[in-house]
Amino acid sequence: MITRDIQKAIEALQNDELIALPTETVYGLAGNAYNETAIKKIFELKKRPLYNPLIVHLHSKEQLKEVAKEIPEKAKILAEKFWPGSLTLVLKKRAHIPDLVTAGKDTVAVRVPQHLVALALLEQLDFPLVAPSANPFGSISPTSAKHVWNYFQENLPVILDGGDCSNGVESTIIGFQGDEAVLYRHGSVSVEEIEQVIGKIEIITRNDTTPDAPGMLSKHYAPKTRIILTENIENEIQENSGKRIGALIFKNQTKTAIAYQEVLSAEGDLKEASKNLYAALHRLDAMDLDIIIAERLPDSGLGVTINDRLNRATKK
Ligand code: TXA
Ligand code: MG
């Protein structure tokens, strides 16, 4: 059921059921962070491997001490600056956080989302919510209630509709090595914004099978249609002539006529482009194309995040 009634979401969560949670990044598949029955349902419905830990969502910075301990100074500064918002911090966990949430690690990922519906819901619960993105493992993240419905239909009791996600890509994930911050996943807050606050950070972009942040798994965020990423759109269109081509473009429409195209931001605005990214990929994937040709964006600010997602989408 798609609904705007927060009460329905509260009832479902109190009965150990799952809901779709609107956030400013992407929709989450949310359950009670302290309830193992609910957490197991998340992994089952998403077909997510158990080694991939979940993000705990809080209603306020003050709630952080309930779930994490030994918080480094730089984490406090980042929380102060970016919460509520699209930044996830990986911190030492408190003992009562279930192992299922953290995949047995001694750390827990946490964030305070910025979406007013998410905050209103979290404030009315006496437990935090764990919420991975509300898509089957490996597929494109949802940025509208309709996207979530298309994936799960009635298998998800309550889809809480909070409109289209304003940021449109997942949160940035920061962990700590001692007191030093390390970036695990590019996201909705750019590296530049973070470095303005705490100085230079290390960026870890490993592609293991059991990585620190499987947002780093090489294949992820992928449409069903084959997708390639290029600097030279016109060239790729020529190379693929005869095929039914769709294109994902940053600013300017292609010169050559093709079956279908999505322009991310005619103004060339990276924030607008990231807001539109997943919805454009969902539409392209529904067009029965032979191939999607995606244009690489400028490699700065949110362009880095968008290129990261497009690059992972191209992997087999
Ligand atoms: O924007 C977001 O972060 C969205 C919304 C719903 O909040 N959620 C999201 O969750 O993207 P998910 O599950 O798709 O991605 C969570 C990422 C995974 O890459 C996971 O490995 C990482 O967070 N993670 C969680 N706990 C971790 C931990 N203890 N150490 C390292 N990485 C962790
Ligand atoms: Mg995800």
C-alpha cells in the first residue's frame, strides 16, 4: 500500500513489519533496528547478503550516544555540521546493537536523515530504524514511492510516500582509522564539502567481496539494460548504429537522433543532475533498449558521485 499516513507506518513497525521510508537521498526499506525478526525480513526481501551491514537512522544528534561510543572529535564536528543530512558515520557500536545490523563488526553506521516525514516518524518511535535502499540487491535505488512499488508491490506492507527524493543519491559514508576520517562511499555530500570542515581525507575505493562498505562492490546500482560510460557520446552512438540506443546525457541533447534520451540538467547543475539520476535510469531501463550510453560528468563535486554510480552500473 502507498500511503501518506505516518500512523500506518508506525503500526507496521511496531508489529515487526517493514515499511518504505522516504529520505532526502533515496527511499529506504526500514525496520526496527532492535528487532531481529524485522531485520531478517529486510535481508530476505532485498535478497541482500548478510555480510553487508545496515545504516541505523536516528531522529537527532542527541540520540547518537544510544548506539555509538568513543566518538572521535572529527565525527562530532561532521555530525554538528551535516546532521540532519546525507552523511553516514561509521563508529564504534554499543553492545546492544544486534550483530545482524553490523554484520558482526564492532562498528555501526549511523545518520540523521533530513526528510521531514522521516524525522516525524523517527520521533514518534521508541527505537531507531535500520534502512538500506529499498531496491533488490544490486539494482537501481528508488527515488519515489512508485519506484519502490514497482520493485516490491504488496510484499511491502506500507510504502510511506514523501514525494520525490530531493538529493537523489545515497548518503556519503565516512569511517575512522583512529581519529582520522576515511571516505568509504561517495555520496550526496561531496568530498570538497567534507574537506572544508575537517581538512584532507583519505578515500578508500576497494572492490572486495567483503569490503568495509559494499556501496563499494564493483557491480551495483545497475539497470537490466547493458550500459556503457563514455567521454564521447557522439562517437559511441556511431559505434552502436543499428541498435536501439538510449542516452543519459549531462547537459546537451545528442546531435544524432536516437531512440530515447534523458538530459540530467540542461543548466549543467550537478545537484539537479544527481536528483534526476536514478529516475532517469529507471525510465531508460523501461524503454526496451539494446544499449544505454551514459555520458561521464565533470569529475568534481557531485560529479564524482554520479560517475561512481554510473561506473558501477556498467560492471558485469
Ligand atoms: O542514503 C542512504 O544512505 C540510504 C538511505 C535509505 O538512508 N541508505 C543506503 O543504505 O544507502 P545501503 O544499505 O544501500 O548502503 C549502506 C552502506 C553499505 O555499503 C554498507 O556496507 C555500509 O553502508 N555500512 C553499513 N554499516 C557499516 C559498517 N559498520 N562499516 C562499514 N560500512 C558499513
Ligand atoms: Mg543500496
